[in-house]
Amino acid sequence: MTEPARILVVGGGYVGMYTALRLQRQLRAELRAAAVEIVVVTPEPYMTYQPFLPEAAAGSISPRHVVVPLRRVLDRCRIVIGEVLSIDHAKRTATLTTLASAEEGTGTVDLAYDELVLAPGSVSRTLPVPGLLDHGIGFKTVEEAIGLRNHVIEQMDIASSTRDPALRDAALTFVFVGGGYAGVEALAELEDMARNTARYHHNVKPEDLRWILVEASDRILPEVGEEMGRYAVRELRGRNIDVRLETRLESCEDRVAVLSDGTRLPTRTVVWTAGVRPAPVLAATDLPLNERGRLRCTARLSVEGVEHAWAAGDAAAVPDVTSDEPGKECAPNAQHAVRQAKVLAENVAASLSGRPVKEYAHAYAGSVASLGLHKGVAHVYGRKLKGYPAWLMHRVYHLSRVPTFNRKARVLAEWTLSGLFKREIVSLGSLEHPRAEFELAASPPPDPGDKPSS
């Protein structure tokens, strides 16, 4: 018997999951006949629908409903929980670690493949800001979103119980760096939540909380256009949110955020959402990269100058064939990623059977952004919306895009319930250290004969 053709999908995010899902359908007969094998290598056993992270942080959606279990959706694929460290495409081999290899101490595993789909996504792009490593909080994963929610509520508890005015002010000061989707939506949703939570603290009022958005450019939410970006700034400032444009974070050492305009803000919360960069694994391949570290791709989503290698999403620099601007690339966002995954899967299946492949072409439809409950901005197909209509469009669009009917139904049910009942204000910070209480209980009691040293 001949070995099945192995398609290796690196990454289980938007592109990885949607590509593997489409390949399952395109190659159903080949999979049944064991002529093809699809292997998905991903660090987590789920795909995170990132546009819902701000609502998960604010408590409008349960965290488990913003993730999609890969083993359930990709039931005809082999899911490997691990991390690809390097790729030698000349030898068609990927070097990876798995949960088992880490436990066994056997080191890395080499996995051979016939077709390679690179979809590792991106990671947070950080800058050498003093103190950022020690005090910064990211907002790219569901764990970070829930950790930030717990942190904000805990800071309000600290402010409510302390007698130190300086500690109280620092606890109630929240600095967000980055005026893109992640920063603006996270700040807006959490400000909504915190304002509601303040009602249940006898000595913390909504006006005591200080929210600062720091953006290095002269506008926020560039995806929705200049006019809607200006409206978003007015909306946020109208809620007493301090929006600092053309301003950078210089330092956050000793829990003091120092801005480029000279402002010093004692704070216990610095949220970093200032952009992303391609996943580090791309630099550990023998594939061509552009100046930004993304894979050079053709409009057919194949890696430029290389056979049997494909890519899309954040990791790929894909030419935008719908643009009149020479050299323009598709924006690395979810709108393109989901559509690219469909074409990519069809091209891989066509390549295996010797059929011609097609180009990816999608004119950018526009963008929607939430500014908190019942507030938003949108610029879609040339139409500009703001306020409640934009917020409703934001919800309808993302509900239509979240994978599986199961998740759609659960999210819709939670939105319905959140409209009928009050928002949850419980902090579960102990989830980050689940064994702490048991370790304390299991520790030997102190010897009564021990005397404190003088």
C-alpha cells in the first residue's frame, strides 16, 4: 500500500481551522480511502474567535463560547497539540514539540509532509519600553481577556478597601496603548463593565475611574475611515475617557506610565494592544519572507517561487488583485483570512488532483467596531453608521461569522439573557493559581516552639 499524501496545516486559528474544515469537505472521498491525511499542529486545542474577546472580558459572553473545539469540528483530521519550531521545506520536514514529547523528555519530533499550509497567525508586537515586560498586559488570547477582566475588578476591590489615596488612584487608573480594534473595543467594553460594577461599591463612583487611551498616530480605528474615527474619539471623550493621540508610552517602570507628552500616570494597569507581528516560526523556515517578516505569496496563495507550500492570513503577504495601487497587499484581518482559507483549501485540493488553481480576489467590504453596549461605528460598502445601528451591525456580522451553529446559538442565547438580567461582576482571579489554596492546606503547620527571629 502507498502512503497517504499528508497535508500539514501549521496553526489552528482562523486560516488553519477554516482551511482544514474546507479540505475535509473537498477531500471527503480521499480521506475515506486513506489516500490523504490532514494533520493540524496547533498549540491549543481550540480556535479563538478574537472579535468576541472584548465582550468576553466584559462578561457579555462566556469565555468557553468564544472558542471552537478543533477536535469536534475537524473530526476527520489528525489534531496534534504542539508547536512547530522549524521547517525544512527542501526536505518537506517540520520539527515540532508535542505535549507528550515534553513529558517524555524525548526532545523534538520530525514530521514529514507532502503539502504545507502555513497559518501560524501572529503574536503581539512589543517595543523595548522599560517596565513593559514586568507590568504590561496583552489582549490577544481568551486567557488574557479573562485575566484582564479579573484584574480590573480586583483593582476596584483594592481601591474600595485601601486607606492609601495614592494606591487608590493608581488602582483606578487604566492605561490602554494602541488605538486599533483590540485596544478601542477592549477599553470601551471594560469601561462599560467597570461603570456598572461601581454601583456595587459603596465608596467607588464611576467618575473615580480614570481611563486613558494612548495612540501614536493622529487617529484611532483607521479601518472605519477618518470621519468615523473622529466620531469614535468624540464618543469616548464624551464618556470621560482620556484619548491621547500622537502620544507614545515611554516607560511603565515602578507602576508609573510615562507618556511622550510628559504625563506621568501612577497605574496598576497597562494594557498593550499596539499591533502584531508574524509568528516567530516563519523566521525558522527556508521560505521567502518580505521586509515585515511575512511569507511572500502569489495571488493563488502559494508561497512565491516554491512548490507545495501555501499560506494565508497574518503570516502571508498576499497581493490584492482588486486594487489599482501597484504592490498593494491584502490587509491581515479576519475578513480576508476567512475568505483566503476557502480559496486556499480549494487550491490545495486542486493541486493534489492536477486541476488548475485560482486567484484570491476580494474587494474590502468595510469594517465595524463596538464602542461598548449599544454604541459602535461602521463603514460598510461605502455607508457610514454610528451609535446603535452600527453596534447592531457589529453583532449581526460577527454572529454570522463565528464558526458552527452550536456557537452561534450559544452566543445569541447569552446576548438575549444579558439583555434581561444584570451583568456579572464576579472576579475569579484565583483561577490563575488553582492549586494555591490546596498547597496552603497541605503545608505543614508552623511549629509552636518556633520563635520569630529578632
